[in-house]
Amino acid sequence: MKIYFVASEAVPFVKTGGLGDVSGTLPMHLRNIGLDVDLVLPLYKQIKEGNYPLEKLFSSEIIFGDHLLPYSVHRQENTFFIEQDSFYNREEIYNTPGGDYPDNNLRFAFFSRVALELIYKLGGADVIHAHDWQTALLPVYKNIYYPNSQEKVILTIHNLAYQGIYDAITIPMINIPDSYFNIEALEFYGRVNYLKGGIIFSDFLTTVSPTYAKEIQTEQHGFALEGVISKKRKNLQGIINGIDYDYWNPETDPHITINYGEDSVFQKKENKKKLLAELKTGCSSDYPLIAFVGRLVSQKGIDLIIEIADQLANLPANLIILGKGEKKYEEEIKARALSHPNNIIVLTTFDEILSRKIYAASDFFLMPSQFEPCGLGQLIALKYGSVPIVRKTGGLKDTIQDYHEKTACGNGITYEKQDAEELMDSIKRALLYFPGENYINIQAIGMKCDYSWTSSAREYLSLYRQLTNKE
Ligand code: ADP
């Protein structure tokens, strides 16, 4: 079966978050179970500068707006890259510190349009698998330009909060007929909504956890698309993301000081000592280390962490934050670190190697998310023996079970309500367990969990089979 993934980021080439992890690793695991999967990405500056051995396949052009726009296609093994320098040869992928690139509407419409064209030039497919708003126009273009073709299009929603909403003036600029600007298609409160178009025109929708699949049909989590999504509920499935244990494994991770596994987890604390020394902080390695690695946006609950930071600094514990995001959160959390230099460390960069050291060094991993489609941080943390403290929402609810002392079951600490007091109470409960028998139990249960791609890749395989009636 021939599958094309079309995505705006994928590891190892380019990543800003979970979408990059999934679009890079899932195809590999699908190949391992016999599918023929290729990936299409924009050729960003970061990829050009990455010295990948790209082979140029051809150049062509396409009508875009009112003119012909050239593009070239490059390839490295199973990945095709679309080159159009005026769109993709920029410092960042989506935005500068000042905000989103103002022509993201054109950049990702063009990418979706050319990716579709490329797939047909390459002989078509059984399934085209698009991801998030950036490629959500692909099924719309297919409906316009190839209405009778057999390919099934799946759209995976990794985060419904990002929809690609632009002024109506966009429509003629991206070669979509005016007739698609109506409430049954792309129109959304007088503007154009790429994700809405994708939801309506794809054959099947998936999202990245079963709980999130339910949540996005509610007003609370539906971001005004709950009605449109509910209409498609018979063609909607939540499939939990996996992680790649060859890539995220404390036994083999080359970037951490001491490798360890389930049987040698006592050695983990050497990583904490080394990291705290490396960062030249006043934090004592005798205290439990609570980590947060993630985007500094309200979705991730960073506002609550800021709210409790002073209280936290009075506990016998240290907090380390690695995250980039909204300036106001970066500044506020940095200010807390300045006030409590012996308890709080804040690093506002995107640094994967550092993130690995933090997963390996930390005793607890904090995810107080407002909503969380799947979440990868908690899955990595489990593997690295860092006990997750999470709010029960979306994928966090599906992957982390609260620990019960009586039964000694559960792989983390969970709480219900998104408020600072509940968060603080669960941190205090977690700290009470540390470093005793209960902590050791939770950590051991977590490290044994299997959130590899194996079972999720099989779920995608059965979905592809069901949609295409092919083996
Ligand atoms: P999202 O996709 O919403 O950002 P996920 O939990 O699904 O959140 O995935 C986040 C991924 O990005 C994880 O692999 C996490 O380790 C990584 N990550 C987030 N922020 C940083 C950072 N500042 N430096 C390094 N890695 C980061």
C-alpha cells in the first residue's frame, strides 16, 4: 500500500514540537510493518544548511494566485522536499519573535497544492496523510482539482488550537474558487479557516489520543469547530502517539552523563549532579528536581507554574524549566528564577540535547496542561524514570494513571482541575513519596510502560486497510 505523509515539519530535518516527532518517526514504523510510506516536506533553510545529501529531481511551476510560481523537488531516500525559496528559505519555520510570518496563508497553501501535484506526478497513492492546519488544504485542493481520483485523504489533528484562520481576501490568492467560501466549506465567521476545510473534505479524521477525540467534540475544547467535528464523528478516531525507544532511551542516550535502565536507575542521580554542576546553579542535588520541558504558552499551564513558583521555592525541591514561547511568560518565569537562584533554573532556548539531560536528571516531570492532544513529554519522562505529575486531560489522561499507595498501582501523579492549588497539592503529594518505596514503585512502573510506536502503527495500518479495502 502506497502512503504519502505531507507535513510541515519532521525529525530529523526540522522540529518545533510533537508534530515533528510524529511525522518523522511514524512513517519509519509503518515501513517496518510493510507499508510503502514517503514523506513530503518544505525545503526550509534549516534543511538546506543541514548538509543532507539531497538529490534534485526536477523543477516545475504552478499557477498560484494570478501568476506562475516555480518550484523544485528534491529527494533524500523516502523524503521529498519542495523548494520555493521566497517561502521557505527563512530563518524560522513559522514565525519570528515578533509573531507569525504574515504570509503563512500563502506559504502553506502553496505547499499543500504542490505536494498534491507532486504525489500525482509520482504516480498517485492509496492514502495521503495530511497533518494539522498547515496541510489541511490538501484535501480541499484534491476535491477541487482531482474530484474523481481514488486516493483517500486522512487528516490528523495534532492540536485543534491552531487552525490557520485568515482574511477572506486569501481565497483568490490560493486558487480556491469563491464557491468554497461558504459555511459548508471554508468560511468561518467571515474568514477562511484552513483546518475547517481539511476536516470537511478529508475522508477520515484522526487525532492523537482517544480522550482528545472526545474532547474536541465539546464546546470546552472544540475551539468553535466542535459542531463540524461532531458531524464527522463516525469518521474520527483517536490513536495515541508513540515514541521511538531507539531515540529516547536512557540506556543508550549518548548525551547523558551516566546511562541507566530499570535495573540501574539508582545511577540516575549522577545525571542530576552533573547537570546542576554544568549549569553552575546554586541548586542542591540532594533535593528532588522537578522539570518542565515544553512551549511556554498558556496551553501548557506555564501561567500556573509562574503562580506557584514562589511557594515551590520554599519547598525542599528544585524546579528546572526548559522552554521557549510567549515573551511575557519567558520574562515572568525568568524573574522567578532570579528571585530564587538556589531553587529555580530557567532556560529559554530550544535545545534537544539539554532536554535529554533534563529528562535524565529530573525526579519529577510537570505537565499542568490546560489541554493536551497527546503529549510526548510525559512518555519520554516515563522512560527516563522521571515521574510525571500531570493534569488529567487528553493524552495525559490516556497515558498516566494516578498512583495508589494501597494497591501500589499507577505510573504518575494526576489531578483534575486546572488551578494553582490543585497543582500545588499534587506536587506536595509527589514530594511526600520521594525518595521512599512509593516513589521507587511509581518510577519502576513508569519505566516498564510500553509507549513505543508498535501498537499505534498497527492502528494506523488497520485504518488504512479499512479505508482502502486493501491489505
Ligand atoms: P507540543 O507538540 O504541543 O509542543 P508535545 O509534548 O507533544 O508538545 O511535544 C513536545 C516535544 O518537544 C517533546 O519532544 C519535548 O521534549 C520537545 N520540546 C519542547 N520544548 C523544548 C525545548 N525548549 N527544547 C527542547 N525540546 C523541547
